[in-house]
Amino acid sequence: MSTDTTISQRPTPPSYEVPKAIRYGALTVGFLVLVIFPLVFNNPTISTIGVFAMIFLMAVTGWNIFSGYTGYIALGHAVFFGIGQYATAMLASYWQIPPGWETFLLIPVSMFLAGLAAIPIGLIVLRVRKHTFIVLTIALMFIFQLFAYNLRGWTGGSQGLEVSQPPWDGSIFNLPYYYVGLFLAIIAIVTSFMIRRSKFGLSLLAIRDDEDRARSLGINTRNSKLTAFVISAIFLGAAGCMYAMFVGSVYPQFSFDPAFDLELSIMAFAGGLGTILGPSLGALIISGAQQYFLITFGGANVFLIVYGALFILILRLLPGGVVPAISDKWRSHVVRKEQRILDSELEGPAEAGAHK
Amino acid sequence: MTLLGVEGIVKNYGGIQALRNCTMNFQEGAINGLIGPNGSGKTTLFNVMTGYETPDSGKVTFRGKDITNSTPDEVFAAGIGRTFQLTRIFPRLTVIENVHIAAQRKGLVAQMRQWSQPDERARALESLDFVGLTKLSREPAGSLSYGQQKLLEFAFIMVAEPKVMLLDEPAGGVNPTLLKHLGGRIKELNKTGVTFIIVEHDMEFVMGICDQVSVMHQGSALLEGKPEIVRNDPAVLEAYLGTDMTEVN
Amino acid sequence: MLVLQAIIEGVLVGGFYALMAAGLTLVFGVMDIVNFAIGALIVLGAYLSYSITTHFHIDPFVSLIFTTPLMTALGMFIYVFLIKPIKTNKVVMSLLTMFAVATLIEGILDICYNSGFVQIHASYINNSLRIGKLNFPLIYVLSFLLSAFLLSCLYLVTYRTKFGRSLRASMQNPVAARLVGIDTDRVSMITLGIGIGLAAIGGMIFGTTNAFNASSSYDIISRLLVIVILGGFGSVGGALVAAIFMLVIQDVVAVVWSPVWGSTAFYMILMLVLLVRPQGLFGKKGVRAQ
């Protein structure tokens, strides 16, 4: 019994996390940079890069809520991205929404539809695990692509659909998209943060580590996975809607694009899969680089090569991602400091004895 | 009073009969030992009792209620906790997070609240204290030693305050000092009213700690009784040695 | 009559998919890798054969003498430099690596050959075989025979040779295989070599029977994935049955309904099957406890 009391009286162990002041400081700086970015760089070419970065920011954050936390790598989230796009294009013409601010009202509708579609899809794909899951999600994306090609009456087939764009002046055209995108991205990040802190989020991480064990501890794994799947689909629906509005057209091969999921996973892996801010960091850096390449080299093929090579490099050199690498560094820093304190205590045993 | 009972359980894998008409009752408030030679169906019985396997026929009852077809999460929520022969913890989460996982919450709203609620936190720290892992609470669980992982598994099941704990070979691979510690914890918890069912090959450990020992042989119950009686029963010896002899031949 | 023709054509084309799916399943079984790059590699094989036949005027079947060893070497190279170094989370990491390899190949092919559609040519490419009232393109028949021949070779290698025994041992239990002295690294390297070498042959077949460009890989990979899921991961027999079954269904739907819905039918069947049997038609159910 005596051992227990000494154990409980021990001071709580030091935190290995990077201190709050540093974390929140960096976050505030990052936020401010994002807010003033399009005002400083008001060149439309640069702010276009910014809009795409915001779209990817919300998409990858959404993707990470499911794939990062549960460890189920979904490579078919383009399905929800595409649903968001087609919903926007189809509803804009069906409801005859005039181009302008009103189109933004389609964002919640797209989010709802993507989330709704995620329920039956999730019920099917979440019955399997590991490779079969990954492969099934890819197959599912091809199914949706085929539907987009074949249901010509609704989707226009390979001709695609147009989303007419508002008659705004070129110099400010990007701004509404950028700020709405930033707003949605922040909602996604805050959601991701809340989930990571919640009991629900902890259950998702438990599923990632050992799903059967999690189940034997009373976690309803099926419902947890499905909930995360639907939440993540909702943000991809929002991203799809933004993308369709901004680009002005949707095509089967670009809406349901296997490369899109590769992009998402590269961003998440580069930044740190399953961390809250890692994927965001990856999204900002990689989507920025992507748009830059696209503008500089024009062709999509160069870009495929760059992506492939970059991804192989990241997987080889930084399999954990940037953010975990930083926190590992910090952790070993704390451990070293602790060791020094411990050593000095050992040198002066009289002092240590005086505490008891 | 019988807390957890199985009645006429049959379970076949292909041509192998893992459990044949197995009937057993575990008394409330006791530390029950479950012994038997390798392949006598102990782990299969655990799997059947905790919802991991559905028996081909027979019934599992907990407090008189039929739980035969419940899923593992339902069984756990009902108050039956279990450890595995090969320890299963969540290696990439920290020790304290591991302990929080088993804390039960009902409803979506409660699920969305922070995982480290003060009341759960107190309980989690208490159970970590109980097994002596508090100072490691912020380490990733995967970095603990094998014996410490066993203690951690024990701690996180305790958090859910189960009525019964099923331990599958808790002594396997644990050093004698740690084992003594674990034995002490089991006895202490038992005093607070937790029933134990322990599968174990370490006879000294079983005989030292259990109030009641059941022996399994070839998929069914051979006999049941106080440790000292079981220890001296010739049928038990034969079950252990007899099968060995036939295997040799 | 049209339906009968469609069924037989489905079987003929199914042979090609069966061969490719067998390679995919074999690689999966030994290494736990879903070779997502197989589509791009098949297209690479097709382009290699295309270049050789157009520049040197060699028969496409003869071009295999050059392309197959080349692609086998590429497979071993990929294993040694990209797959072997992966230490943690192998399943996901290797799949993503292969995905990246696929993208890389697609980008390179797109630059080298532009994105126009081409087809491998041979003098007999438009000939056909008449049986009664039915008419079959000769090239379909030839490619089916080649696929069937290679599949039987594959069978003999896995079940009748010493290497095959090591291979099956590594599939069933890699740890135990290593303990009894099987060099599982070597087995994996050779298996990926074979799997990708087969893509050279598959590429030639694909290139003579279809017009293709760099992004045709998605068409191939999506079907192959459906076939291996339907057949059950790791089951070669399942892949064979699923391949033929799927292609027959697709061709029949194309004839009786409309060609556009042919491949959609293919996917719908997959969804229906998975609703009933998540592990595929011939897959084994995962063990739940421990």
C-alpha cells in the first residue's frame, strides 16, 4: 500500500507538447498572414493560387478527419468533391440562380448532399478494412466518374456543365472566393480540432491503433467510423462547390479524378497524417507549388511527374510528416532537459531527501 | 450466486471440436481460475463469452440475461471486461489516453465533449496509480515494456468498472516481482466486489490467488472445486499428462 | 446469336484480364502490396511494344522478347529501391508508393508520346476467324491463347518448382518462411519482377486490341481492381473466375442494352456482391479475435 501513496504524490510528469504560447502564437501569425495575403498580393494570378490553396485546405482537413484519425486511407474522396461540383452546376441551372452572391448559397446545399451520399457509401465501404478498403474507395470513384459520363441528360456527359460566373471586375473577382474559402477552411480546422479533443476523436484514434480492441472496450466502431466519414465528406462537398463556382465548369474526368486523392494524401502525409495542422500546412505548401508549376510550365504532365517524384521522396525521407518531426524534436529536447535535472538531483541526494 | 454462466456450448472449427457441450458457472464475488491443457478450449470459451465468437449452439448468460449473440462492445458495456493472451493496447496513443478510451459515455453530445473530463480524468489517474504507471502517463503506450503493457491493459479495463474481468494468461511473460504486484491488485479489486475469471498456466499463481478452480479438458468442463482439491485430483493430472502422453505416442 | 458472340468475346478478352489480375493477386499475396501502378505499367508495356514494332517493323509478339526482360528488371528495381526500404505501415505506404509510381509513369509517357491515341499494328490485325456464323477477330483469339499459356506456366511455377514452394510459403506465413531459411526478400523481388514482367505482355495484348494513350491506365486499373476485389484478395482462382464473369457480363450488357452501360454494369455487380459478401466471392473472412 505504501508504494501507492508515494506514486500518487509524485509531481505529474512534464508535458512533451510544444508550449501553448508558441503554438497559439504561430497559429495567430499564420491566420493573420492568410487574412492579409490577397490584399498584399492583389495580382489576380497570385490570388488565384490563394483561392485554390483555400479549397485544398478545407478538402484535406476534411479528409484528415476521417483518414488521418481512423487510419483508413480513403482514396475515393473525389466522389464527394465531385458530388459537390455537380450539385452546384446542376442546381445553379435548375434553380436558375443568377451569377453573383446568390450562388454561394449552394455551399450548404452541396455540403448537405455530399454528407447524405456519404451515408450509404460509408455503409458499404466501411465493412472492409485495409487494402480492400483503399481499393474499394478507388473503384467507387470510377463508378461515379462513369455515371457522370453516362447520365448525359443530367450531367452533360463528356461535354460537362457550365457554371456561369458573376460579372465582377477582374481585380477583385478572386476576393469573395478567397475569403469564403478561408472561412470554410477555418471551420474545417476548428471542427478537426474539436474532434481531436473529444471522446469521439479518441475513439477514432483507438480504431486506428487496434480496431478490434477498441470494439472490445465498448466503442461502437461502426458508428464512429461512419460519423467521421460523413463529416469528412461534408467538407469535401464544400470544397467541390467552391471549385465549381470558381473554375466555372465541371467535367467527369476532372470532378472524379484519381489524381485528386493522390494530391490530398500527399498533402496530408507531407504535413503529418492524423495531426490537426499538419495536413493544412501540407495543403498550403503543395497546392501553392502546384499552381505555380501549372502557370510556369503549362502542361499537366510535368506536374504529374513532379507529384509522383515528390510523393516518393516524402514517403522515403519524411514518412511521418513535418509536424510530427517538429514535435519529436521538441520531445527529445524536453527529455534531455529532464535528464539534466535528474542528474543534478542525483548529485545532491541530501537535497532530494529533504523534500520527503 | 451465478454471475456469468455458459450452458451446453458447442463450437466447431471445420472438423475440430473446440468446445463440446461445455457448461460452467462462475460465482459472483469469487476469483475463478480456469485451467486445462493446451487446446482444451479455454481461449475459445473466453471468445464465446465476450462476443468475439458465436457458438454453434448453447447459451451464455450474464446475471440471468441471455447475451449469447451480443457483440464485443455490447458485452463490454454490460460489464464484462477482458484482457488478451497477447496484450493489446493502443501503441501510438499515450498511456493516459489509453486509459480514457474505456471510459463509457452514452449519446452523441457526450461523445463530442473533451475526452479528458475532470471526473473521468480522476478515475483514469486513480487506476494508473493503482497499477503504478502514473509517472509514465504521457509516454506513448508502445514504448512500455511487455509487463507494463499488461498492467496498462488491466488499468484501462478497470476504468470502466466492470463487474467481471476475464484475464487471459495474465502471468505469461511477466517477471515475478511484477506478477506479485499484479496478484495483489487482483485481490484488492476483488475485495471491492469485482469477480475474476483467470485463464493461467502458472499453477503457483492460480492456486495462490483463486477461490475456485475449474478444469477444462477437450472442450468441456472436467471438474470444479477449491484449489487444494483440484490440485490433488488424479483426473486433473491425467488430463494434463494423459494428453501429453498420447501426443508423444 | 449476337449474345453468344458477346459471351465468347467476353471470355476471350477476359483471358487478358485474368492474367493481369493473377499477377496483381500474386504480388499482393506475397508482399501485401496492392500494385496500383499495374495500369500505368501495362500502358508502358504497350508503348514499348508500339515503339519497337513501328521503328523496327517487328511483329508485336516478337517484341515481347525485348520488353519482357526490361519490364521484369524494372519490377525488381522498384522492389529494391522503393518497396524494400519501407519499414512502417507497409500496407498503406507501399500502395501510395505504387500510386506515385503510376503518376510518374503516366506523366513521362504523356510527354514522350503526346496524348493522341495509338494502336500497335501488325499485318494480321484486321483478320478474323470464322466459326459457323460467328466472327472473331484473330488477335483476340491469339491473345487469349497467349494468356492461357502464361497462366498455365504461372500455375506450374507456383505448384511444381522449388521457387514456387518458397513463394507459397512466403504467402502463407512470411515469418515462418524466413525461419526455415527462405530468403523472402529475394522471393518478393522476383515476384514483383514477374508481376511487372507480365505487364509487358499484357501491355502488348492491350495495345493490339485497343487504341490507347497515357491515361488509358485508369481504365485498366479500375477494372483490374474490381476483378481482384470481386474474386477476393489473394485468390488467383477467384481472380480468373471474376475476370471472365465480369467481361462476359459487360459484353452482354453492351449488346442487349447499350455499350455505355457495359462497364457500369460491371461496377454495379461489384457493389451488389459486396453488400452480401464483404470479403468478395472467394475471399476468406478475416479472423476477428486475435
